[in-house]
Amino acid sequence: AMTLLFVGYQGQGTLGAHLQGGARTVTLDGAKREVRCRIRTIDGFSAHADESELLDWLGHFARAERKPELVFLVHGDPEASAALEPKVKALGLEPYRPAWRETVELDRIADGG
């Protein structure tokens, strides 16, 4: 039997997360497909920084002479970015969690609008 092996985190709502959750059918390129392989996951291979590493990295910006006007929180599940928001604010930075598919005009932010 074939095995599909995940070696990293699969975000909430993604095809990978559905497969890890035991989905028996998936939609690929508009067609329903039966899952006919074993799904396995090996944890511990993430190359992403954890929360404390992100906050440490952001702390360098917080101590800089010229701070960023906004810190966009776009990584991780909504619950994770919501939990990170007050911690970024505590560093003296302004966090912003954009909505899914939201467009932000950066030149308007730079002009104060």
C-alpha cells in the first residue's frame, strides 16, 4: 500500500489537515477522489520559529529608533495569531490581523491613512 507522509504542520482547513483528520474522499482539481493510501505524520520537522522566537525577533524592531507602524500577523491559525496580538502590543508595536483575502494598500498606511 502507498503512504502519504506529512513531515510538517498542516494548517486548519487545508487539504493536508483534512487528510490527517481521516478524510476518505477529497476534491482535487474539481474532481472527487477516493483516498486510497495510508496517511501518516511525523512531527518535529517544522522550520518555523515558535512564539517566543518570533517575539524575540520582533523585540529588536521594538527597540529600534524607528519602529514599524504596523506588524501584520498572518502566520498560523486564527487562534494562534489572536493569542500573539496582545504580546506584540506589549512590545510597544501595533499588531494587525488582516481578514482572509483582505487587501491593504501599504502606501496609504505610510501616508497616515
